[in-house]
Amino acid sequence: MGDMKKAATKTKAAGAKNQAAGALKEGAAKLTGNKSGEAEGKAQKAAGKAQTKAGKAVDKAADKVRDRV
């Protein structure tokens, strides 16, 4: 059970990191007029959001399993 929670926490942390990095990349690219960099930043932010959601889903599943035991 603890391993699931650790994995969920790591996934959520990685998601938050990717969201922040993507936002920085997107913002810097907007300032410099770099359209491809802006797209990369948006994609990285989206990937981070997906990672965060996946981590939350694993967290929720671990809680349900724990409640049944």
C-alpha cells in the first residue's frame, strides 16, 4: 500500500514540475516570439497536468483499497 502512495506522490510531483517548467518555457517563448518554443511549453504543461491527474487517480485507488482491507 505504501508503495502505491509513494508512486502517486512522485507522479504528482513530476506533474507539478512539468507544469511549472512548461509555463516558464511558454512564457519565455512568447516574449521572444518563438512559436515552436511556445508550443513545446504548452505541450509540457499539458503533460504535467496529465501526470498530476494520474497521480491523483492512483492516490484515490490506494485509498479505496486501504478502506476495503
